[in-house]
Amino acid sequence: MLPGEFGKASVFAIALKIIFQICLLGVDQSFSRMFYEKKSEGERAALARRCLVLALAATVLVTCGLLPFWRRLSTLLFDAEDFLAVLLLAACLLLSVVGSFTLAAVKMHKRGHVLSITQISASSINIATTAAYALYVSPTFHAIVCGTAAALVVEIAGPFILEWRFWARTREPRSAVPDRAETAQLLRYGLPLVPVFIIATVFQGMDKIALRAYSSFEEVGLYAAASKFAFLLTIMQTGFYLFWQPTSLERYEADHNDVRFFEKIFEYAAVAALLSAGLLLLMKDIVKYLLAPIYWNSVEIMPFLLLLPLMNLLSEITGSGIRFKKRTHLYVIVAAVGVAVNFAGNYCLIPVFGARGAAISTGVAYTVCFVIQTLIAGRLFAANYRIVRMIPAFLTLAIFMALNTFYSIPWWCNIAPVIGVALIHIGAVTEVFRYVKLKIRGEPEA
């Protein structure tokens, strides 16, 4: 598949994410936040159904509003009138909304095996569908979109079938909170998050939007291919998020003053994320041979893109105070700062460095967002994350990201940031290895 078609698929994904956040009304976050406030499974199931109905109602309204303008929409996104692409957008939107709640229910119940089965199955179906469409129908971006739709079907069907007892539960006894009052409560928590997530989605996609404005679909495609190099780190971030959100909320509800737990988790997560980023940088010249030669130039774009999942993962921990205190409107400040920094960076760097400039700008913007979110959340939840201790390792990694972006250095030089991070945080690394060793032997902790 040509880079131009890959670029169109990336633009499709950005449009889907933005409209998806509008349709959710933020009630997916309301469900997660209020899940542990409900004491029975019947009440939790009723909460899930209520949130889903609200999001589906919004989805129907938004879809009915967009379809009459399909020509203008497809021309704006893909530079062509493409009714099939708009229909696929509507279908993926509906599937994404339903899937967000089936997966959320599994996540809040901490059914790790169900999540693993679902993700593996969805990824397999995605690859198979994309390959079949590209080979037997047409090697266009429609193949990627159809693969995405097929994966979404699996993400709905799998968790629903495996957790159908939860969705079928009735609420007994009925909650003392009237239905309208509960709906209003859900919307009060969730609606302030809608502009936050829209801004955040624009922030996340601004690099591709800017490349689309200053360059071509081919450049967007190369940039999107470079993003795939960070795939393993993104998997780590996603897996941690699925574990962290329910665990952190449950821990906070049990003891509002248990800051030590959060401090230790941050220390271990920071070391693991920095080491993983260093290892991916080390392997970049090997991984590129898994791609077609037309995409090999994307290795120059990749290094600073590793900052995206790295900063996101750490922000999930340091920003917990905002979620705990239900001050969701504060996310608007974080997202707005990120958009401003990214816009300025893209405006200055893309005309000079192209996709490499977009990667640098985005990486810096995510780092700034991490700092701002940490400072704001720190005023709400007084945990001492000792971020200063990770700065030397972070700067070491950033220096080698810059070297790999602008120079063709020998692959073995990238061993340095891995060793540097390990030595700087030798205490945490030793502690983790000791813990794993005890678990393997089945021995209790000292």
C-alpha cells in the first residue's frame, strides 16, 4: 500500500476520534469514576446501561447530522467524494461507542484474561481483514478502515459474550437516587471532559493535520509509519492504563492518604518506560526491515515519537489527583497548553524539517503537558513523585533521540541510553528484579 493511502487512513482515524469524543458525552469516564461508588453488581450494570443509552442517543443524532453533508465531509478529509468512506466512518463511530462500554465493563472488573483474548483476537481480525481487502478488492485506505471496523466488532462481541451476565443483571434493590438525578450527575461529570478530549484528540492529531496542510498524504503516511515503531511502547501504555485506572480508584477510595503506593508505582513505571524507549531506539535499524523499502525513511522520524506513549504513561500516574477530586475541567488547561505548544512547534519546524519537525514538536508538547498536569494534580493529591530523579535519564534519552533524528549513527551507539537509564536508576532496577525473582520462586517478600 502506498504511503498516500496510509496517510488517508490516518486522517480518517483522526476524524473518527474527534467525532467519537463528541458522541460519548464523557459518560464513559463517568461510568469508570462512579463504578466503585455502586455497591452491588445490579447497580453497576444499571449504571453501564444508562451511560451506553446516553452515548448511543448522541451518536444517532450526530450521524444523522453528518450524512446529508457527505460530499463536503469526504472532500475535506480525502480530497475526493467518497461515499463509502463516510459510511465506514458512521459504522466505525457506532461500533466505537458500543465497544468503549463493553471494554470499560471488563476493565473495571479487572478481567485481564478477557482483555487479552479480546485484544489478540481483534488485532488478528484487523490484520486478516486489511490484507484480504487489499489483495482481493483494492489496495486503498478502505482496506485499513475495513480492518478497523472488523476489529471493533470483535471488541464488542467478545467482552459482551464473556460478560453477558453483568449486562443482564437487574438493579435490586433500586437505588435511592432518582433516575433523572443520576443522569444529571453522569452528565455533570462527563460533559466537561468532552472539550478536553476533543482538544486532546486535536492535539494528538495536530502533527498529521499540520503535515496535511504543509505537505501531502505521502508525508503523512511516512509519519504514520514512523508512529508504528512506537507500537510496543504504546501497548505497554495501554496495558498499564487498563490496570491503573480501576486499581488507582479502588486504592484511593479505600484510603485517601495512601500516597506511598502511588509514589512507588511512578518510580517503577518511569524506569520501565525509559528503558523500553531506549530499547526501541536501539532496535530501530532492525525493525525497519520489516517494512517495505518505500517506508525506510520513516526511521528518521520515529525517535521523538517515543515520547508520546512515554509521557502519556507517566501522566496517568502523576495526574491521578484531578480524577480523584473530580476536577475534570482542569484537563482543559493541560490540553490547551499542549495544543498551543504543538501548534507553535509545527508552524516553526515542519516547513524546515518536514515530518521530523512534526515529531520533535509533538514530543516536546507531550512533555510540557506532563509537567503541567503533574503540577496541577499535585495541588489536589500530595504525592511526592520525585520527578527530579528521572531528569538525568530522560535527558540522556532525549540527546540520543536528537542524534538519531538528524544523523546516521551506528546502531550500537544506542546501547548508551539503555545502560545510562539502568545505571542512573540501579536501585529501582535491582528492586524490581528482586521482586520478580521472589515471585518466580514462590517466596514471600521480606
